[in-house]
Amino acid sequence: MNASVSLANDGDLHVGGTPDGRYLNGALADADTTIEGLYAWQFDGPFLRDFAGRRPFDARRTAGAIEAQ
């Protein structure tokens, strides 16, 4: 990766729709989040375990989101 390459441009950015009138047909709902839930995610979240709930043996997982037994 070349850090000297700029991604700056003068193109338009459209979120949820297009200039010709097409749009995302749906609704966004409010999150039902508590401070306790956020705290649990931050300090005891899924990054500490694999999909099966197993903690990694060392700093790296065996196969990404799966830890060998």
C-alpha cells in the first residue's frame, strides 16, 4: 500500500439513494442498548472468544473466528 496516494476526489457520495430517485426502501429502528450492554460488549465482548465461546490459546486464533480444541 502506498501511503502517498490520495483518495480525495470531487465525486458525489450518495447514502441510501441515487441522484435519479432510487432509494433504500426500509426503515431504521432505534437501538435498544443500555449502558450495561455497552460495557459488557467493550470489556467482555465477542473478541475474547470464538463463535463457540472458546477463548484463544494464544494471541492468534487457529482459524479466524474458530479456535481449535
